Amino acid sequence: MKFLIVTHVPHIVAQNRFFAYAPYVNEMNIWSKYVAELIIVAPLSSSSITPIAAAYEQLNITFIPIENFDILSLKNSIEAVTKFPKICWELYKAMDEADHIHLRCPGNIGLLGCLVQILFPNKIKTAKYAGNWDPNSKQPWTYRLQTQILSSTFWSQKMQVLVYGDWKNATANVKSFFTATYSEKEIKPLSLFDKQDRFQFVFVGALVKGKNPLYAIQLIEKLVAKGHAVSLKLYGEGIERQTLENYISSQKLENYISLEGNKNKETIKEAYQESHFVMLPSASEGWPKAIAEGMFWGCVPIATAVSCVPFMLDYGGRGILIEMDLENDCTAIENVLTDSIALVEKREKAANWSQQYTLERFENEIKKLLLP
């Protein structure tokens, strides 16, 4: 089977192999176990390999580089339009050659892929929609257009659309899905909930405004001011790093909060295992892997009620749903910090739920999509 991947994720060529963002590549390595050849249409990057990059395991790869683009300004939009014909032609040729078309959405390249796939009604297709599928959420118009095309059984024939969460009135081609990081072999009984000298919080994600890392810091700052023994480690990089460093310094929080940068999978795993809480006050998510990963190791999740997060946290039964109101959110966390029974209960419920979603189960579901 020739399996086509259409994605906006930048790829790097090094050591005669293709590298890209590790969580994405790790997932595609599972898909590629069941195909003979990968055709990848994606932007090519000249950046160096980082700790959060991984290589494809499939060796039979045809890579078709395309130019990246955005429509965030009038100038960029005009430039993007000039690139569309060539990109769409490359997409058409790749789809014509492929046996199975797989779109990674939402994204600018994914949007063009959604449009071009309409010309191939008889080809088997899947789309992984990694963003917020909630029809009532505020989304960019390009995301709205992608959800409308993908959910249409007329425009997206022979298509299975994999989304996060169960949504009312979903069309027949929309399938509730999940993602996974850890193996069932890694599951072990939770250790005793040992606070030691302080409660450890962890944030894993890009240091960008959409993830609200500053708000996570401010929550810890407020808890410290109220006399709680807490600390926070933030893993990730992004354009907000300098702002965060300045804030930590100006508020004299160095003894409580640290920016750890990008780290590999094993380091992040250890951080979860050493933490009591995992935080992600994000403005928009699909299936927040950091939350599911932290829960797997017994971290009590603290997250905003976006996308399928309320379902993941059992509407507060196995975590803390925050409202982006500093006073109220701090109180909600305090209520758990000071109630050892509730804290252990949420921890156990979080782990029991997350440990259902193993790599083995994930691979089995992918096999069903590829080998019906």
C-alpha cells in the first residue's frame, strides 16, 4: 500500500533520514508499520535536529517538499495565493499515486488537502483532526472550513475523520479517537503520594500565549503567597520564554519556578513521575497529550475546559477544571491540596482512566482503519 501523508509539520533531512516533531512522527511510525511505502507532502526545514524531534522508522519514503505559508496578514495572504497552484498540483499528483490518503488537520496544508481530496471520491481516506472539534467553540475560519469539508459525507467520500471527544449530531464519517504515549508494559501500581517538602507541579508545552504558561506561573505565585509549599517546572520552548524569565525574576520566584527547556521523552516521563500535578491552562486543545501523559503517572490534572478536556477530567471528578479566574482557580486548587482524601482519589482516578489509552490499544485501532 502506498500511504500518503499530507501535513503542515516541517521536516528535516539528516543522516539520510527524515525527522520531524517527535509526537507526530511516533504516531506515524505506528501507521507506517502496515504500509509498504510512505509518500509525504510537507514543508522542508533547514533547521537543526532538536531534542523533541524523531526519525521515521519506515525506510521506503518518497518526500515531496512544498512551501509553507500563512494567511496572518494581507501581505502573507497575497504571497500564499501565489503558492497555491503549485502546492495543489503536487497534492493532486501525490493523491493520484496513493492507495490511501491521510490528512493531518487542522492546518494550512491540511486545508488545501481537504480541497484537493474532493477530486478523489473513490480513494480510501483518513483525516486526523488534532484540534478542537467542538462545534460551539471559537475557531479561525480556516479551521471551520476544514471541519465542514471533512464532516460532509458528500465532499469527503470514503473518509474516516478521527476527532477527539464525542460530539452530538456528528456525521457518520466522524469517529471519536484518542492518542497514546506509553505502553501497557509500563503500567505499575502508583507509589504512595509523598508530598516530601513541597507539592511539585509540572507544565509541558510550548511557551506561547495560547498555552498560557504565564497563568500557570501566576497560580503558583498565588499559592506561594498563601503559604503553600509548592513549586513548578515548565518544560518547553517558545517566544514567551523571555517574558516568563523576566516575570520570574521580577517577582523573585526563582526558588519556586524553573524553566527547563525542551527535553526528550525520557526526561519528561521522569518529570511526570516526580510531580503531583500537571498543569495546562490552554486556550485551545484537541487531545492535550501533556495532560493524558501526566495522568498516566498519577499526576492530578489542572486544565481549562476546552475541547474534550472536561471528558478527560470527568468534569472535575479526576482533576481540576479551571476558569482562568486567578482567585477562583487558586481556591479550587487549594481545596484539593488541603484534602488528602480527595487528592489521592483524583490521582487514582486520573491514572486508571489514562492507562486505558496505551500504545497497544492505539495500534490496534489504527490497524482497523488500515486493514478493514
